[in-house]
Amino acid sequence: MPKKARKINPIYISPDGGETVYEQLPNGDRVLVTQSQKAKDEEQASEEQEMFGVEAIEMRRKYPTLQKAWDKYLTVWHLINEKE
């Protein structure tokens, strides 16, 4: 008699209250199932933190092209925010 494949119900976890959902695999790995736009934005914001602070200012001073791009970004940022 052939062995029946054992069907295992997947286990889903969400470390951020449902914004990001992973399937928990038996070996402990996780597979992304879904991620809200809010969670994606928070992830991107976390990655962009290095663009601010003393080290970022020093880097912009060292690389004038980066400073020029930063200045343009700030100009556009202020123009948009003044309209809202």
C-alpha cells in the first residue's frame, strides 16, 4: 500500500500586525506571501535612514555632485510641500 502524502496546513506569521505576511516553513525559513504598501514604504524609509545625519552631510561635502543633487531634491521637496 503506497504511503499517503501528509498534508500540512501552512502556518502564517505577521511580525507587523498584518501589514506583512509570511508562510513559516518547517525548517524555520519564511516565505513572503503579501506586503502592504505601508509596509513597503516603512521598509524603504528604514533603508533611506543612512541618507540623513552627520555622515551623510560629510559625504555630500566630499562629493559635490551628490550635494548638487541633494540641493535639487530639497528644492522640489519644499515646492511640493508649500502647495499642500
